[in-house]
Amino acid sequence: SCFQFSFQENGWGASLAERLVRKCDVVNRGLSGYNTRWAKLILPRLINKSTSADSTVAVTIFFGANDSALKDLNPKQHVPLEEYAANLKSMIQYLKSVDITEDRIILITPPPLQESAWEKECLAKGDKLNRRNATTGEYAQACVQVARDCGTDVLDLWTLMQKNQDFSSYLSDGLHLSTKGNSFLAAQLWSRLEKKLSGLPSLLPYWRDVDHANPEASLL
């Protein structure tokens, strides 16, 4: 959901799309509630050999908040830590098999969990607190290790957000990103994307550069 909702107002995906207008399209394939076990199965439907690898500048993989749900309290979304890491590796290997190289892949760890705020959300639904920040941190560390093992870039949100001692302002309900959290993620991700995207030309010339007497010469 942190990915699916990223195109909402003030979302991090919308922010990147705005920066990249007339350079490349930002495609949102976030699936709220999904975990890596499910994502691994559907990835070939989202990106496949018919997708031109040459036109793919970067792919972000952002999972862990659901995988790290506590097994006893949320068995549907929970994925064991070792399987989570294996699933991330499997997705990276699949992308490489369709010629999207590891230097174009960025893993994003889950953000930290603000337990008291998320517990209120759970209690309102008649549930117990079904996630723990320490557990989420284990999944974040596993994500970082997978990136090291596979040679991809990684954005360790879990660690970076907690450098600010009170990280609750980055979260809207203890789990999902707030406006400030979206802005933080967009800035951090842009710092990793900027070099990859710096060479992209602008699509079609600036309007003042079009020859109005002979537009075909400028536009065709």
C-alpha cells in the first residue's frame, strides 16, 4: 500500500512523476496488502520479455511491511524471514532474466513501525497489535543484505527514518507514510535515481525552439 498509494496527492510516486515529465513515465504497480510470496508469482505479468528492457531505466521493489506481520496474529500476510529474503532474490533474478540488470534495480526496506499508533488502528478493527518494529527491522536488515548479495542499490527506510528520534511524523497511522514520509522517501529515492536519469533527453523540443514557420522540421 505504501507503493500503491504513492500516486495520491503528495505521494512519493507522484513527486517522481512530476520531476520526470517529458523524460520518462513512472509506472505504479504497487499492490496494497501484498507480500513477496504473492509478488513473486505475479511479477512476470507486470514485467516480461515483451517489455523493452532498453526503455526501463529503473525498477523499485518495496516489500516487507506485510511480510513482517506477526504470524500468530496475521498469518495471511506473514512470510517467514528466510522466505522473504529468498523471494526478493527470486524477483531480482527474474528481472535479470528479462535483461533488467542489477544496476537498475533498487530495493526499498519497509519503513519503521510506530507501534502505539498502529495498535490504535488494530484495536479499532477489533484486532490486536499485529506488527512489531523490531520484527520489521529484521526484515529491513534482510532486504539490505539481499541488495549486497545481489549487487543492487537499496534504500534503507527503516534505518534512515529512525535517525530522527521521533519518526512518527513520517507515518500517518503508524504503518503507512504521511505527507512528510512521502516527501522523505521521494527525496531519498531521487538521490539514487538522479545519476541513472541525468542523461535522459527531454521528449520533443521546448515550444520556443519549434520553428513556427516549418514545424515539421522541428517535430518530425
